[in-house]
Amino acid sequence: MIRISGSAIPSAAPKLANKPRLKTFHATMLVTRAEEWWVEAATPEEAQALLAAGIGQRASLGERVHVEVDEMVEDAG
């Protein structure tokens, strides 16, 4: 214990000694998002074909609807 102005304060050193050492982990994540896209087209069918081909502009990133850890690697250091 450390005493400061007559009050006892527990020392932080014993608490630090009991904590496990943290490691860094890297992961490949599979993330599914519900995104909003737009495209200019003459018909709904043409718009759907263009969007399916990856042509268009993303209007918003969207919410994550599913997240899955694919692969995890621990740093060697």
C-alpha cells in the first residue's frame, strides 16, 4: 500500500503482475453488408443487369448483416 496524506491507496504493481500479456492477432474476415447502389438505365431489367455486372455507384456502405472469422494468425513477436 502507498500512503498519501494519511490515506491508504492500493499499489498498482501487484495488479499489473497478475494480468496476462496481451498478444496481437490478425484475421481474415468474411463480411456481408446490405449496401445501397444506384445506376442510370432505361428499364428496371437494364438496371438490374448493370448492377449485377458491377456497374453503378454505391450510395451508402450499409450495415453489416453477417461477420465470420475465416482465418486467424498470431504475431510471432
